[in-house]
Amino acid sequence: MSLVRQLIPVFLLFCMTVHADAVAESCHATSQKDIAALFERWNDSLQSGDPAKVVANYAPGSVLLPTLSNRPRVSVKEKADYFEHFMTGKPVGSIDRRVIHLDCNNAIDTGLYTFRFADGSIVKARYTFTYQWSDDRWLITSHHSSMMPERN
């Protein structure tokens, strides 16, 4: 069984646990296409060169486990610091393979993506974005990204 398939139940359990104590809520209608577009929103903000625009995609208290850093980033300042350095290479991300799961006001987008940098370098990585509908928009509640262990 692939690692991505093994991780999906863990993230689903996480999302369900977060809402276990919540009162009944109405579910925001969404689709896999809507959730897939959230990566494009994030990638567009990444290409803006402004770390604040990237960080605006993340919910308060969200967790970023970044591709090119060993430190988890929780605060706005920590996330901005990571993206400030990451963006100096002018990365452009593209999805190679994904699985999207939808739930009431939560979604998971997990798979493989590739970053191409201005200097010609390429980083292939695994990713998981978890999203939560918050007031009037989807925000990232956790983002895990790690370089692929095998280089092909």
C-alpha cells in the first residue's frame, strides 16, 4: 500500500476529531474542482514574491511542515520567514498526482508535486494540505511537504 493511502485515514481521523465537539453546523457546498483550485491560489500567491500573501492562505494556529526546513512553522512570523527564504528561488509548483477527500467544511488534498526554480533546479515532494471552511473562504489548517526519499 502506498504511503499516501496509509496517511489518508490519519488525516481523516484528525479532521473528524477536530469537529467532534462542535455543535451542528451547516456544510459549505464544495467540489473536488474547488479544492484543487486552492492549490492554484496558494501557488499564485507563492509566485507573487510577497510572503504575507502566501501566509494569508493559512488559518490562525495552522501548522506548516515545510519542504526545505526541519522546523515546524506555527506562527504567522515563522511561516513568513520560511516563505521569504523559499521564494528567493522563485519556485513554481505543479501537481503531479493527487487525491482529494471532502467532508463537512473540511477537505484534504494529498499527493505529489514538483517545484521548479529559476536556477533550473527541481524539487519533487509529497504533500498534504488540510483545509477548513472559515467564515467565507477555505484556509489551510495544516500543510506537510517533504522531499521524495528516492531520486528518480
